[in-house]
Amino acid sequence: MTGAGRGSFISFEGIDGSGKSTQARLLAETLRAAGRDVVLTREPGGSPGAEEIRRLVLEGHKDRWSAETEILLFTAARRDHLEKTIRPALAAGKIVITDRFADSTRLYQGARAEGLRETVDSLHALMIGTEPDLTFVVDMDPAIGLARALSRKGTEERFESFGEELQARMRQGFLDLAKEYAGRCVVIDGARPVEAVAADIAALAQTRLAQNHHAEGPGP
């Protein structure tokens, strides 16, 4: 936490079909029921401009964009999201819960070719400069996650069309990322009943929020 009165920023990460979107929504509902002011958002998206970019990157043929172009598009969407949604909410002392943030770009784009992770991190430092206070990595078997994702039969299946091999690499990537950013990342076993996963996440989030509030001390 940085500064008295600042809100808390929580992100959910994981492979497609891991259940992270459901868990982000359930955590938002739990915290609201406890009297917290919560903004539930998503990436790419979360602001009008970013939602327009979302349609560009998540729909269409898998070869529609190169990884390099995707990095630019995702960073542009994230910058708009940050300016229009995340920063104002945090400044107002709210809890922001986002379904995906920069960790997804570090993997889905940054791991697709040699040197791209460095590009992602450089652009992130230049244009975003913000990390979540707490990140839940919802872990799931790649085959199960892909089957779940494809069963939705939606239009936003561009990354699912890369197949199980990408999902497997992304799963390992998220686990490695959780170790790299161990101070903010918590790996959650998503292969359990939704209610059990949600209960674990809620308990961990509430503990972390209480610690952050205590660390900040009382307001003026």
C-alpha cells in the first residue's frame, strides 16, 4: 500500500477456463456484502476505449496479430484502463478487483518469442508503472481449462484457438511468475468446488486487506 487513504488493487490470473473470472466476481460480492466499496473490472477492457481494443485482440483468426503488435495493443488498453478506472477508484479508497492485468501480457505475448518478455516489461515500466497489491493465480489442468473455455462457445476464443500446448506453457508460466513475484502472488488450486475455492480466496483477501489497513494506520 502506498499512501493513506489509497484503496487496494487485487488481480486474478490463470489460464483460460481456470475459473478466475468467476472467482473475481465472487470475491467482489463477498467484499461488498462485508461493506467494502468494490470496483470489479477486467482486461483487456474495463474502460470504453479499452473495451474497443478488447474486440480487436480477442476476436478473429489466431494469426490476426503478431505478438509484438499485441503487446502494443494490450499496453494501450491497459493505459486507458489505468487512467479511466483503476487510478480514480484507488484514489477514492476503493478496492479494485481485475480479471487479468499485466501478468497475462507477460505470458501470452511475452513468452511467445525470445526477448519479448523484456519488451513487455519495458513498456510496462514506461506506460503503466503499477502492480497489484495481491494477485491470485488460479491453477488448473490445461486440458480441463481449455475444454471449459471452448464449451462457452463465445466469440472471444482467439487465444483458445492456439490449442492445449499454449495452455500448458501458460500454466507453467503462471506458476513461475508466482514465484518471481512471491510477495504479491498466491497460487490457488482451482480444481475444486467453486465454493471451496471462493472461501479460500475470501479468507486470504480479507487477511491481506486487514494487514494493509493496519500498516497504514488510522486516518486523519
